[in-house]
Amino acid sequence: MAGKIDPYAYPGTDVLRNRLGITDGKELDRRERLITRARGNEAARMDFPLTADGYRALHKHLFQDLYEWAGQDRTVNIGKQGSLFAHAPYVANGLNAVFKELGEKNNFRGLNREEFFDRLGHHMNELNAVHPFREGNGRTMRLHAAQIAREAGHPIRIASIDERAWMDGSRHGFTTGDHRALSAVLSAAAIRRDLGPEPRTGPGGIAFLPARDPPAGQRYRMTLNKVREELEKHLPTARAEAADRVSKLTKAGASADELAKARTELAYVRHAKGPVYQSHLLSYVGSREVEAVITPKQTPLERVREIGAALAVQINMQQGAQLQRAIRALERPILPPGHSPSHERLAAAFLKNTPEKNAADPRLAPAQAIVDAAMQAARSRGDNARAIDGAGESTRKAVAAVIRSGDPLDPNAPEFRGRGTGQPQPPSPTKDKGRGR
């Protein structure tokens, strides 16, 4: 809000307008802590729907005594450390998308502790990126996390959440998209712990596969670009196979050592600093390829396992100081001031998704409609297939730029004029069909 008038604050101050009429910032902070602590104790014994509206109801319960706008989406842009949270026009759709994903995953029920806290950390990271309220987002998030954990059978004690670690994890996750630190903070606050092993990690928190003998078989050279292609293709299925393997071993009463290795492997394929991260890390330090044992008959999990082993060999060959510099560089925020990481990710998803997937996403459906309208306008003009595809591609890039900026998507905006999304355009000049045949 720097440099702009904040409608939520008293004129000439940064003190939020409040029901108590307090104009001193320190006094408001003190009263806010007391009031929300009492309301939080009440909320901890209540069940709020695990939906976007239920989340708003939780915020309203916490701050109803202080702010008129308790439980309402903010109408101004806010940010931290030069980066913006979701821009105000996108808050509602962003919140709906976060809770749609939660519902599709059955509110994370039926998961072991390791998998549960990994998903809970991701959910909290996405909520933090939306930051739907003008104030009180962190307190609402923690109570919301506690309810999910309680209902999923992995209860946490809110008072045990390390506040400094929570803030550090929130900042790190917001600027990098890496939710691992938030997952660790929440896991550390668990009341009951199962005996599942933590991920096997190395320098800078890099995840590794369980220790094993060197892989046997013919090694083939793979460029790191090819490694990333293979991981993009096989990693989602490998994660499902690893989870299924742990479940089967548990039901079969496998030995503790065998089960521990399977869980460590599962943690590796899910880890934020797993194989994909490691391929980028090696590119950063100047490596170009790895040698992996690859065969056509391997399952996705077997292929990812062999690629992971090859990446580990190459990483272990690097000098420690050089590796640490690369890790710090990869985790440093790279967005210019005023940009929102959540909108950068949203624009990237829009460009990567199929039109059908964009149309099914409430955050991206209006954007896809603009692209569809531009292509339809090109068809109506009688353009050939190549020109129609070109109109769609150029409009996609223009739309992605608007999403990235956080501005509202207006079909009649100047950047979309002439693409068939605004007012009717004059017909294009008649083409010389005899030329170039």
C-alpha cells in the first residue's frame, strides 16, 4: 500500500479502521491479540465448512469484534518484500481454486503422516499466495490447518507452531513456490507422530533416494533437458506407484527396514528438492548430462529411481561451496518488485494447459474465452488454418501477459483489439490466392 491511500486505514496513518475506535497502532495490536486469542479458543472447538465460504466464516469469527470487513475479500492489492499477493480482482477465483483442490483430495484424509503434512504445507502455501483478507491471514490459516489436521487424524497443537519458523516458511514459500518449510513447521507441531522416516536429505535440504548398491546395467548418457522431459512424463505416475507400494508393504506386514526404504523413496519423489530441482541445480553449476541405467521395460517408478540415482552421483561430484552457492541462487526470489509469484504461476499454467483444462478452471476460463473468441473471429474472416492458429497463439501470449500483471481481464482492452474479442473489426484485405502457389 506504500504511496497509495489505504481505504482500510484512518487517513494519514497505517492504523486500520476498527470498531473500537483505536487510532494508536501499538494499542490496536495489543487489543487485537487479546481478542483474537479468545475468539481463536472458541474457533478451535468449532467446525467450519472446508470451503472458500467456510474459510471466510472462520476469519469473520476471529475478527468480528474489530473490523467491519471481517470475513470479506480485500479490495486492495497488498504484498511483502516487494512482491504482491494475488491481485484483488483475482482473490475470489484464487480462493475457490484452492478449496476446489482440497475437496478433490478428500480434505487430505486417509494419508500417512508424511504425505498428509506435505499436502497440508502445499495447501497453506497456496492460501498464503492468495492472502484473501486485508489483515489476519496468518491466524486464520493456522486455525484452518488445525481443523484439517484434526479431521484427518493428524492433530496439531497451534501453540506448538514455531512462529518465527512459520513466518520464514511463509516468506520462502511465497517467493519460491516451495512449500517444504511450511510442511516441516506444521509436522513439528503434530500431537501424535507415526514412525514414518523423514526424507533422506543432503546439503541444502536436497532429497536423496534410500542408500543402495550402485545400479547395475548399461548406462546411457542423458542431457539434463532430456532428464526433465522424462521426469515431466513419468514423475506423476511414479509418485502414485510409490504410494501404492508403501500401502501394499504396510498391509503385507513387511519388515521395518523394507518399509522404511519404501517410505523414504516416496518422500524423495514428492520432495520439493527432489529430481526436478536437482536437474536445475546441476544445470546451474554447469553440468550438461548424467549417465543413467535406462531400459524400455522399466515402470515409471523404476525409471525415476534410476534417473534419481544418476543425478545423485553427479551432485556428489560437485564441490560443497559451489553447490551451496547454487542452492542459494535457486532459492533467491527472481521476480521484479511489484510482481506477484501467484500470478506468475497462474500465467505459466495458462500457457501450459490445454484449452479444455483452462476452460474448466474458474480462474482461467475467462482468459480462455478471449482466446477462443479471437480464433473464431479469424475463422469468420475466412483466414486459413495457419492464420487461425497464429491468432490464437498471439492472443494467448497477450492474455498471459495480462494475467501476469494482475490486471482484470477485459475483452475490450486495447491489447485485445483486432483479435475478435472487442468491437467488430473491418474485414481483412483480400488475399492474393494466386501468389506463392
